[in-house]
Amino acid sequence: MFSLGNALARELSSHEEHVARELSWLRKILVREPGAVVL
């Protein structure tokens, strides 16, 4: 059970890093082309 918790924590931290990269990529696009974004 402890090893499962470690795997889960590692998965969550890598997921957070992935989300942060996605957000920074989106932010770059928003800054570069503010008129091209349709929400």
C-alpha cells in the first residue's frame, strides 16, 4: 500500500508538471495572438 501511495504521488506530481507546461504553452499563444482565441 505504501508503494502504491508513492506511485500515486509521483503520478500526480508529473501530471502537475504536464499541466503547467500546457498552461505556459497556451499563455504564449494567447499573448502572441489575442485576436485568434475563441472561448
